[in-house]
Amino acid sequence: MTKAELIDKISSGVKLSKADAAKALDSTLNSIKGALKKGQKVALVGFGTFSVVKRKARKGRNPQTGAVISIPAAKVPKFKAGKTFKEAIK
């Protein structure tokens, strides 16, 4: 499903215009991104939890040359599906 298809589903599901549904979706996504950027967790009961984890620096290999490369440490987003969400898609 694309973002446009999701906006269509939202607008038809709650009787909003597509423009209003797009604004609502963008606002929701921006709020989640903002919280993660601050290092906060976002828990949506029945859906799941978004968080940020620190990945350590490590060594890797260039698959073309086999040369050892250094992969720097990074903060990466993580999503853990909630129990209700997992059960709904079984």
C-alpha cells in the first residue's frame, strides 16, 4: 500500500476530504519522527512501539572486492509490533 492509497482509506473511513486526511497522516508521521529524534518512545496500544536504538560501530566487507571496511556507529529506528497487531495479521 502506498501513502496515497493509505490517504484514500483514511478519507473514506472517517469521511474526511483527501486533503484533510493527508494533513492528518503527515502530522501523525511528523509527530512520531519528532519524538524519535528526541530519543523518546512512541507506543500505540494495540499497534506497536517505535523507538531508537544505538548500533555499535563494526567491521564489514565490500562484497565486490572483499576488502574490510569500517561501518560507523549509528542511531536507527526500530518498530516492535504489539500483541493485538500480531494476532490480527495471523
